[in-house]
Amino acid sequence: MNGATTLRMYATVTGDTARFVASDGKIELVIADGHEDIRTTVLRRATEEARRAAAPLELIATGDRGDHQLIVHADGTLLPLETPIAAAEAAKAFSEGTVEPPASTTRRLAEHAPTNRRHAADAEAPARAKRVSFIEADEGAGAYAPAGLRRILYRAGLVNGPSKSEAERMERERIVARQWAGCRTIAVANGKGGVGKTMTTAMLAAVYARFGGGNVLAWDNNDTRGTLGWRTEQGLYDTTIRDLLPAAERLLAPTASISDIARFVHHQPADRYDVLRSNPELLAAHQRLAQADFDRLMQVAARYYRLVVFDSGNDESADRWLRMVDSSYQLVLPTLAAPESAESAVLLLEALRERDERSAALAANAVVIVTQAEPANRPQVARTADGFEGLVRAVETIPFDPALKSGPLRFDALRPATQRAWIKAAASTVAAL
């Protein structure tokens, strides 16, 4: 093969697709399979081409991660060019449709191709240390996943990246998937009943677990008829917080395993979080928790979960309610677009500002979530949200969705617009943690 001109392939990489020109000049669109990096797909396609040609081929790859020029062998071996073609000249040849570059830029196969396996092994040893890795140079690849028509345009190379709205969505999803060193806690509170505390707890927990990989607990911290268990799925065991308390010592022992907590919580298969239930059938007098009991349960929760979302009760004087506030990093105030529920949220903010310094900081940093309970009251939602501006760190709104009114609370059951609203609200909630 000495004296023969090396046949060339070209690949222009954009996102998770590449325009590939085979050695015979045929142009095709190469698309990454599943979660595979596009550069791995290009190298596999180039190896197939070398195998078909029964000879090593030169690959000139250009894209957003730099320019690479390699010799590709039929067995998948890759060797860099010692004196690579200038990137600008290669790009010019590609854009003009010249599959074979000018004579001044051609390389001789004999300069790169080993003549037998022993020589191949000798050539590979120093070359591998110098080879530029496609994988290492592509940190974060694949994060952009457009949908609908924009996905088609993106794969065809007609759009290069996310739109403004897509970039905002990606940033919110990154925020809600965030991990911290140590357990974090969020208190969902409003002194009035029926304002969406349980709904808000379940939806926030679902967003954090789905995007962050589980290990999220929704805790029904309610003495009086806590209904989180009614609106979520039951696990294998009919257990509540009263069953967990006597087992706390065993769960905190060094010999306890991560699966031991499953007997006392109720896993949500689709939304990936766990629920610690109260017993809505018992009177408050039979399931009150002292501060020491709450603290012990919190130790268990922090041992097994990265994030805890509290569904608070309505009794703001209860020990477990006050201890929840003292143990929380973030306060969320759910309200409907109704004067009574909004006024209750404002009164809670005022009470916390006067309680102590830490409670005042929670109030100042709070997030208000206004839910549209009926299709026709959108203007009232906007007015209610405007009323909280300046009182808290952020105000978010949730559109009407029949899946939120009754029955099991599942993220997949929501309309796309409602899902986006909950992701936005969840991102606002943890942005300051």
C-alpha cells in the first residue's frame, strides 16, 4: 500500500447528530443511539467504513468540541496524524464538497499504517498517550433534548441549540436535580385547611425525586386528619409515623441497612419519593408528638433521605408544628386565589417575623405558590400573586388542572403546562438552599 493516497471520511458534529461523508462521497446523517455520545457513534460508523474498504481510512471530524484528524483501522484502532491537515483547509474542502482535499494536504498511508501486527503494537504504545479523547472532551453532552417540531429541526441541523424557553427549562431542571451535602428540609405551611398543602407537598416531592434520583421523603406532620396518605399510594405495609417512632433506635443503629426504612414509609413507584403517613382515623390526642419525639424522627429521616418535604398541620401551636419550623431550611406557603387562604398565609408570615430571628429569616425567604382552583378564576390568581410581591422571595402560580382537584396525586397525570409550572415552583423553592 506504500505510495497510495489515504481515503478520507468527514464528520461535522452538532449536538447529538453529525453530517458524515463516507470515503466514496456519500453523505448521510448520523444520530446518536439513546444516551450514547455522538462521537462514539461517529467512530463506530467510521470503523464500519474502514472495514468495508478493507483499509485504514482518514477521519476529519470538526464540531463544537474542536477538530480531530485520525487514522481509523478496521479493528477500531485509532491513530492520530503526526502532522494533521490544517483545520481551516479541511473545513473548506468539506464545505465545497471536495471529498478528496488538494494534493498539498494529502497524506500517504505508508506514513501511518503499520505493516503487520507486531509493528501495529509498537506504533500503538506511544500513540495512545497522545490521542485526543472524544469522550473526555465532551463533558455535559446530551443535556439538550428538544421535543416536537424543534427536535426534528435539531436533528436535521436546522437549529443549533436550545431556544430561550428551552434554556430556561433546562436550567430549572438542573436546579431541581441538585444534591446537597447533608439532608435539607422544606416546610409547606398555611394555618388554614384546604389551601393545597398536601397537593403542594406531593408535587414538590415528585419533582425533586424524579429529577434528582429519589431519596426524597414527604412527611405528613399533622396531628389532625392528615390526608397525605389518602392522596398517595400505599406501600406493602400499613404503617404510619406511630409505627416508626418505636423503631427509631434500631433504624439509627450502625447495623441498620438502607432498605429497613421501607417497612415504615410508602413508596410512590412513578414519582420515586416516599411518604411517611400520619393516621387520619385517630384523634389528635392519640398521635401528638413531643419535641423530643419529632427530633428523633428527624434523625431517622436525615439518615435515610437527602430531602424532606413537610406537609404541616393547621395547629400552629402544636409541638411538632413548631419543631418543624425550627428544623426547616425553606418555607413554602400554598394558597388558593381566595381572600381567606391568602390572608391566612400573610398572618403566618407576620407571626414568624415576630417569633425569633430564624423564623423571621424563613418568612423573608419564603416562596408563595398560588393555585388556580377553578378554570374561570385566572384573573384572581394574578391579583393574589401580585399581593404577595415584596413580602416573600418568590411567588409562583399553578394553572387549573383537574388532576389536582381529587384522587391520587401523580405528576404524570398533569397537563404539560401544569408540569412546567410545578418544576418552576420547585426550582424557586430550592434555589436558595
